[in-house]
Amino acid sequence: MSDRARNRPRGRTSRRTPSRATSSEAASSPAGPSSSVSSRAASSPAAGARVPGALAQLSVVLRTPARAAEPLLARAPRTWQRVLPFVVVGLFTLTLLPVTIAVLTNVYKAGGGWSGALGVAQTVPLLLAVTRPMRAWAMVLVADTLGAVLLIQAEDVAGRAWPWTPMVIIGYLALMACLGLRESIRTLVGVWLATGAVGALLAFFEPPGAMNTAALLFVLSGVVLALTGALRGLGDAQQRIAEQKSISEAERSRRTLLEERARIARELHDVVAHHMSVITVQADSAPYRLPGMPEPVQEEFAAIAASARESLGEMRRLLTVLRGDGANSADGERAPQPGIDRLQQLVEATVRAGQPVELSLAAGAAGAAPPAVGLSAYRIVQEALANVVRHAPGAPASVSVTVDADEVLVLVVNGPARDAVVALESSGTGHGLVGMRERVRLTGGTLDTGPLPDGGFRVAARLPLDQPTEDAS
């Protein structure tokens, strides 16, 4: 490791660089909670990732449901996608209108006036399919039914499609596609049944020799409604999944933060309880250690001891709430909390696991740091080394702990992972990074994490020796 990499974080900085996944699971404590955050490479698109094409984007847009007052594809990301339904429906209507009039006039031998009126009534309402599909369906169904009634008296209806002409079937199916992409399943079923009911009713007035197409339209419209309704249902399901995923991510982040704060509170209890116990013992034993003490002074010491015992009781009751019932408390939580003096053992355990680590520990660092600061320094090193084992196995790492008059500097740097070794984990739940930040925040210090130019990673924490004057919670 270069001197430049060692000395870079010694200057204060408030910049937060994107960090690779860390883990709150201790390298030497398998019972601890395990977590990590996604790596920097996973948070950005891959260099060779293919950008979805226009057709792929359009298929996604078709699966995106629109609100009742919105046009079809109103939520498309591109302008041409939002305009596309209007263009398609407009061209379809302009093509279908003259063809309908020509078929009614030349094939069915209907009057020219009636043919023009029916052609307009059966095709122009399709323009509303993009924005008001239900209104367009009602107008088209009425116009198609009226056209079927008028064609009963046409000159050349024998042997022709009736009650629905080929042009009617084509326009109706296009309208069904627009309905299927917009309306609910209950509405689509109602439209389909109404189509079948009108066709069945008109069958009683079928002219002699006509080819009945009521069943054909009933079946085809049901197929189109089923396909487009399923496409919309898929979009609804994907949207609900995305919403639930967003809610789950927010809840997981909140739960992670609360879990780390609860763990820190439990560890802080062990540190404070020790000092409170010492105060209680000293206050109770003062009259025996200092004979001849005046009565008011003895009463004062007794009051101090009583207050200390009461405080210890309150802390134990709060700790019971944080830990749950006593049966679920881990035995390891009753052990003394580690500090800077335990870093040597932590590094040795990591080396025995196959991870090369060097430790540089300043003389007197363990005694100079208060218990809370020492515990935070230990946990930060523990998180960083566990992260190296998971995401850069085999990479050389170094741990440096220095102390000056005001603060403790904890620096963990690792090089790039070996090419032949695959990382054990590539993503996690984020407990590690949250835990580091909470511990640094508890002591009023600063945390700087980020990648190095050579592919390694750096974790630098400055922990003041003086307790913060503001409430860190």
C-alpha cells in the first residue's frame, strides 16, 4: 500500500463518497446480524448493457395502465409514443370510412344517402376510442345495430354477412382493443355480454339467405378483450409490485436503522452500567473507607448511592424492552464489550481465516479512548474487515489506529481483489454502512468511505475523545 493511500483521509472532509457494501456481521462473531449494501458496480448500469429498443419500450408502455381521464399511452416517456394512438386511430378511421360507404353502396346495394350516413356513424366515433372508449363503444354499438336493421331491406343482402358487415367487425375489434387496455375486467365482461345479447336479439330478424355473423363477432371480440385485458392486468400487477417493492425498501431501511440503534443502545448500556456500578460502590463504601465522616456527608453519599441504583434499575428495564424477553437474549451480550485493546485479536482471527491484514496500533491508544469511543472504533474495524472478506477476498488490507490530543483516527484500507477469487457476496441489506454511520454519529465524529484509484477501498473514521455536547439520537 502506498503512503499516499495511507495519508489521504487524515485531512477532515465532509464529502460522502458512494461506498461498496459493508456488513455489520462481525468476522469473529457469527451470531451477530449479517448485512451489506449493494456494490458500486451494481448501482450503475453495466457498461455493455443493451438499451431497450422502440418496440420493447412500446410493449412496456402498453402494460402501463392509464387513469380514467387520461388518453391511451398517456404515461409513455416519449412524445411519439403518446401521439401514436391518435395517429393510428385517425388513419384507421380515414381508411375505414370510405371503404364502409363503398361496401354498403356497391355490395349491399343500399341507398347512397343511407350508406354515407351509416359509414359516418359507424366509423367516426372510433376517434373517441383513445380518450373516451366507453362513449365510443356506446355510439358504435347503436350505429351498428341501426345499420343491421336498415340492411334487412337492402336489395342484395342475401348471401352477405349480417347483422355485422366485415367493416363493422374490423372497426368493432379495434374498439375492443382500446377498451381492453383501459377498462376494468368487470366492464370488459359487460361489454362482451352486451355485444352477444344484441347479436342474439337481431338474429330473430335475420333476412332470408343472409350469413349470420353475430357469433363470429361475439367470439372475436371476446378474444381481443381477453388478450388486451390480460395485458392491462399484467401492467397493473407490475405496478403494484413496484409500489410494494418501494414500500418494502423504505421499511427495510427504517428497520435497519432501528436495529442498529437498538444494538448500539444495548452496548452503550454495558459501558454506562459499569461506571454507575462503580459510583454506587464508592458511595456506599465511603463511610467505611473514611471514618469520622459527618452525618450530613454520610447522608449525601447514601443519596448518591440510592440515585445510582435507581438509575441502574431504569436502564435495565429499558434494556429488557430493547432485547425482548430474557430467554431470547444472546449469551454473548452479557460478555464485556470489546475496545481498541481487542483489535489485535480481531486482526489475528481475520488472518487465520486467510485474509492478509496488517495492524498499526499507536501506543497508549487503548487507554486514551473512552469506552464508548473504543467500542465504536472496534466495531468500525470489524465491519470493514468483514466487508473485505466478503467483497474482496484475498486482497491485502491494513488497519491503522492513531490517537492525538483530540481524536482517534481509524483507517482501514484494502487493495483490489485477486483476479482468481470470486467475491462471496455482491449485495446485501445495508446494515453495515448504517451501523458505521450510527456509531460515528454517536460519538460526534466523521466517516469517509470510498473506492481508491487502484481498485481498492478505504474506510476512515474520526472519533473525538470528548463526548459530543448534542444529543446524537
